Amino acid sequence: MNQMDRLPHLKFFTLIWISLSGTLALAEPPSLTRLFPCGGCIGTTVQITASGKFATWPVQVDCQPATLQWKALEENGKFEVAIPPDAATQVYWIRFYTAEGSSVSKRFIVDDVPTQQELEPNNNIKMGNVIDALPKQIFGVLQKGGDVDVYRVQLSAGANLVATIDAQNWLRSPLDAVLQVTDEKGNVVEENIDTHNLDPQIVYTAKHPGVYCVRVMGFPESPDSTISFVGNDNCQYRLTLTTGGHLEAVYPLAVQIQQPATLQPLGIHLPSNLSAWTPTANSLGEMHFNHPLTTGHCSVAVVGHPVICEPVSDVNNASIPPLAICGSIQDPQQKDTWLIQLEKDKSYRFETESHAIGFSLDPLVRLLNSEDKEVQKVDESNGNRDPNFVWKANATGVYKLVIEDAEGFGGPLHFYRIYVKPVEPSVKIQGTVDHVEGEIGKPIEVKFTVERLDGFSDVLEAELIADPNRPLPAECTLSSSVSEKEGDSSKELKWILQTPVAISQAIRIQIRSKTDPARLFSVTFGDEKAPNLWLTATPSK
């Protein structure tokens, strides 16, 4: 066969390859790496660019909670998001899906502060993005190694600028950010590395009227051999700028479920007419707070046992675990002492939180017996600045729990929360991924890790939480492996689905004890701890 004779055959096979390539591309589920900007303001419509790979376009969007209206535009990766005026100001979980499968979940922040988007290039003072009015929240990303983002703000003499980065705490960004304020000549007038865990914050009073520049840069969350600034698609941040009040916390840091509480707002330059909140929580977990007169946001824990926030000196009024203790170390060298009643031969778990919940205290915790003899002293736990320990009481009586800053510091953000509980068997269960794809007619497995603590011995199995609004097809068969109290199966669990029809939807799963069927355990999925799992079943390829 000569070259000319081969041409028709080559054209034929080329057409087949093009057709197959298109078919294969269509069979790929969406892959989402970034949403930019990753948030917006209530009552606005935001243009969003999604980075990733979307072979099928448009994709469908699953938003949890289902309050925001996402509309895929004609251009691949572009969306229009309508945020209702009454939308809750919180983190939303966003995922894309098609008949072929689902992406991972990504976080999207909704706030009530006007929004501005970072525009490149803005790497130096002269090219910095102009912030036309405050307050403002700016969504940005350090796109490549060495990237520095600059924002220009006009301040009057005596104006109090509060600049706050959200990267780690709310966005789970792998970024250890650095924040600077400079004058228009580039002289650094204020700098901060860590305030809320790894997220920096600056409070600066302008000495002269004029333009000031806010610079954002950062290092990797986990230190490595790199000595330059980091940057990639995941290094996202939210920069909040205001010359008004900024909410930092409400106190106390915990409330008891179904008990009236009074929560006092605390922060920077808060307006005098900011009233306390008086909520009654009806479910365990967290409550989130913000205020239309300030920037900033905070949360409190909702627990099932008493909360105390004022130390007592009378041994007759010593607190009995389980309980949550809330306090703050305002002054240098300050020590807070709490009286607690413990029982002989009973083990108690002491869990301290400050650094992990975004506050500045480096806690040092000591436990003294009724004779003021130190029986336990803990500074760090496995590299964690927040100390946790278990202690078995060798006598019944009143003990003193003493907390201070390990370096003797104090300040307005040195809050802490301590849980004191009798040691009881417990379990932590986590879905390994937040989306699973499989084939029609074949078993599709959802895997869970099971971490048994303090002798937890219940036999466990997984089950579907039925959703009448989005039921699974009746033809599906569901089953679960059993996690026994010992052996290899004690550390894992599998939920299995087999379906004769195509599926692409969100589901929720809970874990039930076979030892005590009334005991249920909630689970989250994947690195983002999404509340649901996306399940896809497609025809065999």
C-alpha cells in the first residue's frame, strides 16, 4: 500500500481517536482545586473563577447549606453566585458534580463586609491595589513562590487601622502568612507573624495622614528547607481591613446546651452600643457570631455539661466534673486558680484550648492536691502548644487547677478553655474521602477510620441517614462491615452500596453501636470535614 492509499485509513482512525478521546474526557468527573474569590458579601452577586479540570460543562453545584444560588456561565470554570441578603454569615461547602462523579469540597466564606478582589500585578507599593473605602474584605491568593500582595489605603492622622488575615483558621490554607504595614516610601511601620494561631493581625495608629500599604506574604504551613516566600493555587487568604470596631471573641467561650447564657462581645475599638448576646443553644457543636457594626467573627462551643467562668476560693463550692472552664490571662505573670472536686481512683482528662482556637496564650497547666503539692505539670502535648493530659486521683478531695502563660505573658487575646471530664471510653470516626465513584452493578465502598480511645469496645456498623427529599433508588442494596472491639477490623469500617441504576447525589451516613443500638455517632468526610459524601455510580467503561 503506497502513501496515498494510506490516507483514507489514517483519516478514518484519526476520526475514531478524536471521538474516543471526547468520550473519555466526558467520562472524567470534575476536578476542583480552587475557588477565586473564595467568598463574598451578603446581598451581592459575585463572579467566581474555579480552577481545575471540567471535561463536562456546565457542571452542577452542591452548596451546603443550600442557601446560595450558583449559576454556571458559558465560559468553562466561570460562575455567578447570588448571595441573598438574609444568608447566614458562615463557611459554606461547595462541590461540583456531573453524571460522571464529584469534585472535592471547597470552602466559601459569606460575610456582611463589602468585598474587593485582589488584582495582579500588585507586587510592589506603586502597583498595589487601591482600597477605596473601609471596611473591606479582600480575597487574595499568593500564586507563586516569592509572591507579595500589596494594598494601598488612605488614612487620616490618628486613624486606627485593624488588618486581619484569615488563612489557616477559616480557609484551611497551607499558609503561614506574614503581614506588614508600610508608609508610602516602603518603610515598615508595623509587622506581625502570628496572632490567631498562624494567622497574623496588625493594629496600627497612623501618625501622619496619607497612603499606607498593607503587604501580605507567607511561608509554608509546615516549615521546609525553603527560605523564600511560598505561593501556589492553595495559598488563599482573606484580608479584612477596618478603621472601626473588630470583633475578636465572645465571653465565655462555651455555653451549656438549653441553658440561658449571656455572651459579652470583646474586640478592638468596639462601639459602645454593642450589646451582649443572650442565646439559648438547642444543639451541641458551635454557635457563630458577628455584628453588622463591626468586622470580625467568632464562635463558642455548645457543651452538654456545666460551664464556669469565675474562679471561686471557697472549697465548699468546688466544681465537680464534667465541666468547661473559661478564662483569660490579661496581665503578665497572672495565674488563674480553679477549685475542682475529684474522686479517688478515678481518672480524669484535662483538655486545654487556646492556640488551637485562635488565641495567643501559651498555656502552662499545673494540678495541686489539697496540701498544695504539685501532682501534675504540663506545658505541651506531642508538639501541641495546648496541653492535654489524663490523671488518676490518688485521693478524694479538692484540687487546684492552675493555668498561666508559659512565658509569663498576658494580653487581651490570652483566652483559654479547659475541659475536665472523667475518662470514659470514646471513639473518633472519619470518612477517608468526601466523594466516591463506582460502577453500576459493582460494590461501591465507603471507608472510615475508627480510633478507639480509653477502652472503647462497642461493635460498630455504618448506616445510611435517609433523606426523604433525595432518597436513593429503591433498587439499591446496602450493607456494612462490622468494626469489632479488637483486631484489624477494630480500626476501620466499610459501608457498601450496589446499584443497578446510575446515581449522582449527596448522602449522609452515621455509625450505630451494635452493642448498644441506641448509641449513634456522627461522621464527617475528607480533609475539609464535609458533612456529607457525594456518591456516583456510572455504567461500566
